[in-house]
Amino acid sequence: MSDSTVTTSAPAFELSRLSKTFYPLIPWHRHRAVTAVSELTLNVPRGIVFSLLGPNGAGKTTTIKLLAGLILPTQGSISFFDEKGRLLARRPRIGAVLEGSRNVYWRLSPMENLYYFGEINGIPRSEIRRQAKELLSMFDLADKANSSVQTLSRGMQQKVAIALALLGDPDLLLLDEPTLGLDVESARLIKRRLRHLVEERGKTIVLTTHQMELAATVADRIGIMQEGRLIAEDKLSNLISFFRKQDYEVEMPRASWKEVRPAASALSFDEEECDEEDCVRVTFHLEDTNDFYRLMTHLKEQGAPLRSIRQVTPTLEDVFIEITRRYRTNATDTAQAQGGEVK
Amino acid sequence: MTQLLRLLQAEFIRTLILRWRYPLELLTGLTVMYLIFLGLFLGARSLVGETTGFELSLSGFIVSYLMWFFAISAISRLTYSIEVESSQGVLEQIFLNYPRYLLLQYVRGFVDFIEGLVFIAALLGLIILTTHRMLTMDWASAGPVALVVILTVVGLQGFGFFFGGLALLFKRIGQVGGVLQFGFFLLAYLPVERMSVVGQQLLYCLPLTQGIRLLKIALVDGRPIFASANLGMLAGLAANSACYILLGSAFFLLCEKKAKIDGRLGQY
Ligand SMILES: Nc1ncnc2c1ncn2[C@@H]1O[C@H](COP(=O)(O)OP(=O)(O)OP(=O)(O)O)[C@@H](O)[C@H]1O
Ligand SMILES: [Mg+2]
């Protein structure tokens, strides 16, 4: 998918044909190698939330860890840039929340964890002192600040991990499913915080999630991965308008639909039961505006009493499902065309 | 340099907090070490009887025992902490915050050594109370003894890096650690001096043996370590430890790289 808007801001980092294949340690298991990331080329500008989506095993976590330097790539490169757009020689300071694990010392308290990692990170001590307090109270952990992490609830532990990622004000944040296990309030707080960091402080955030709603509300740009490949990458609004169809959803009494139906048979539609009795919900998939007028004429001719009519805008979830479905059928077609086996 | 001092401080504080919060672990450790010693001591006495021979070798016995403690702690600390930290994801957090992991492990080794000294002081106190045996040591030999202990521990920790590296790759290698502890126990008590020349050469290539030999000269025989007759041995110990720490570190770095290639820093 091509990007119609030119991004003028400087890049935060650039992935260039980045690939990662995991080979088993045992030599005679090498045929079981897994290519987790394949030829990933991506340019993420500074000051945005970039959300990486994809089904399980798509390679999101691997991409995050490659960015963080926790995994070395098999091929390709990662370049980081400073705020003036100059190439950095080394990886800048990165704050990260990694998937599923708490990534903190369980036997230390949240406060002690913040101090320990702040110290070894080389963050000025006065900053650690100020920020540790601020972060813990921001995440409602002030009264748990001194109890050991293992006695905290799962969601609280996740919040400690997020606080730790924010410590020291890193320019780049990598968040792998950060809201996993968080309650509604905390998830909201984090959304707001992320927008604040990006808009007011110019931070760059890469976030993976399976919660489409989260991605749709915080992300500026969205990348969709599948089988290690980046199969779509664009602004959220572009993705949605690309898939926007002339879909109209009409609800009417069952009897009226029976009369309209023969006339409408030239149009493509799906019908289903409404929540109310004796009512049908019909979704018309129209080609263009003329189709819309034609539909209206049919309805008018039959004098159908409509209960409701609305245009259907696709959600990010619809777009996601559509894109991954298309990719899958394409992959299958190619495989079949090449005489290959379909997995 | 200041960053190194901050690491050192952070590690000291972390250790103190953990010891304070979980005092039982330390007390259990001390009790177990003491009971093992007691068992050996009483067993040996009932075998040999309270002869002068037994009296003479008791000091050597104690020296070997204390040095054995350094051997186990050097090996088990690194492997155990890597096992635990990688399963909790802390290892990844450490790499995010301080990527020069080997350096951090040197600092931790130092903190561990200091902690070990405190532990040993307590253990020695108990042993002296039980056996009524003081080690012969005057202030003049304190410096040389400290030097030998430090050199020996450096070698042991270097040896530990081999297993730390393997732990980065294979995680659960705790069982190997158990076998090694036993191996070092044998090594600490083997009468190397009475073996064939080839046997001696081989055993002195291992860590621990040379250190114990030098310590016995000072603490059992009461002779000075810095005498010209012993300087060769001292140089040998230094070379031995340097080899272990260099090779161990190099191997550890290789394993670290391999772990990053295979994505094994996390709990995968
Ligand atoms: N360290 C590793 N060793 C071997 N294979 C791995 C390793 N890490 C990931 N993989 C494999 O790489 C592929 C991508 O995994 P990854 O964790 O990046 O997916 P993901 O997009 O994060 O999935 P999820 O949505 O389930 O979190 C998977 O097939 C996985 O089994
Ligand atoms: Mg993942």
C-alpha cells in the first residue's frame, strides 16, 4: 500500500530488509528453522505512535526485540537517528515493555526496581528520585511502592514494567502488548499518557497489540505483519478509506423486504435477523453512487417503511481482517501457481 | 568510571536489601556449611583419633574447607542467577539498561566476594568455637594471604564464567553445578603434593589447587608466602587465574552473542 502523504519529519529509525531466522541449536534440527521476520523495510518518523498488528506468530515480538538489540538480525540493518536526522552510531536509550513477562526483580519492591535499573542505566540520581515517585503515583502504585513485586497483582506488575520503561525519559519506547491484563481505567490512563508523550514531548512509540480498539485510538500509523512480512503500512485513515466501501445497512419489516427483494436482486447484499421481531437487517454492498440511487428508488417504489438506514464505515478490525485474508489467499494462489504445497 | 562505581553501589544495595529481606537463606546456607564441616570433622576425628597427626592436618583441613566455599559460590552464583533472571525476564531488562553484561558480572563477582568474606568470617568463628583451633596468622602475612585468596577467587570466578555462558544458552544446568561442587570438594582435599609429577602438573592447571597450596604454606606451616622459594608458585597462581578469567570471559562473551542470535535472553 503506498503512502499518499509525504512525511516531512525526521525519521526515528529505519529498518532495511531486516530478516531473522531462528536456527535450532542442535545441528540435525536445522531444517526446523523458523523465519520470524522476513525482509522488513520500514521507516518510522519521530514523534508518532506506530502500531504493529498481526496474528499470533507474525513476528511482532521478534521485531521489537531486534529493535531493542536483544536479538541479533540474520540479515539487514537497523539505523537510529537523532532529532536533527543524523544517523546515530549506537542504539539510543530505549524503554521497553516486553511481552508477557514482568521483567523486574520479583523480590525487590517497585521503588527498589526503579532505583536499581535507573542506577545501572546511568540516569542522574536526582532524576531517578523525582521520576520514580511521579511514575509510581501516576500508576496508582504509591501505596505498593515498598512491597515486593511478587506480592502485587498481575496487572500491577505490568504497570511496574511500564513505569520502568518510562523511567529516564527515553526518546524511543517499545511496548509489546503493554495493556495486557490491565483494568479499564489503567488502559485508558496509558492511552492518554502515550498520546501525551508523543504530542507534547515528541517521543516515538512502537506498540504491538491485539486490541484493535487500542491501536485505532492511539496509533498514528499502523503496520500489519503476517508470516514475518510487513503486508501493509500506512496512516490509520488511509487504511480505512482504502477499504471504505459503499456499504449501507438498512433495517425494515420482514414483509416489506419480501416485496423489495426481487427488484433489488441485481445488487449484492447480505441479510440477517434484527434484534427486534419481524425485522430484517440488509447490508447492501454497492459499487457506486448510482447504485445508491437505484436502491433508494426500489425502496421508494415499494413504499417500504424503513426502521433505520446508515452507511457502514469499516473499523480497523474490518480492515485488519480484510488485509490478512487477502494476503492469505494471495499466498495460497501463488503457492498453487508454483505447484507448491499449501500449508 | 563513575558509572562503574554506581553499578557497584547499586549491586551492594541490592544484595543488602535481599539479605535483609530474606535472612533465612543466608542462615540456612551458614548452617548447612557448618553442619557439613562438623560431619567431616567428627568423622575424621573418630577415624584417626586425636593424634598429633590429626591436630597438624586440621588447619589445612579448615583452609581447604573455606576455599571450597569460594569455589561453590563462584560457580553456583552465576549459573543460578542467570537461570532465575532469564526465566523472569530480568535478564532482558538488564540488557536494555546496561548492555555491557560481562562488566556487570565482574561487579557482581566482586560484591559476591565481599559477601563471601563476611560469610566465611562467621563460618570460621563457628569452626574455631567447635575445634578450638586458631589458624596461625600474624599481621605480616595478612597482605600476602589476602592476595592469594583474591587471585584464587579470580580464577574460580573465571572458571564460573564457562558455566555462566552455558547457562545463558541452555538455562537449566543446575545439576551440572551440583556435580562440580563435589568435584571441587575433591580437588580441595586431594593431597596433590604426594602425587606424581605429571599428576601435580595437571592438577595445578585447574583452579583452586595452587591457591590452597600457597595458603597452607602461610596458614598451616606459618612460613612467609613472599619468600623467594614461593615466588614461582605465586607467579604460577597469577598466570593460572589470569588464564581462567580471560578464557572464561571470552567464552562468556561468545555465549552471550549466541544467546542474542538464538533469542535466548528471554524465557524462550
Ligand atoms: N527465540 C526463538 N527461537 C525460535 N523461534 C522463535 C523464537 N522467538 C520467536 N520464534 C518464532 O518466530 C515466530 C514469530 O514469533 P513472534 O513471537 O515474533 O510472534 P508475535 O507476532 O509476537 O506473536 P504473538 O501475537 O503471539 O505475540 C514464531 O513462529 C515463533 O515460534
Ligand atoms: Mg508477541
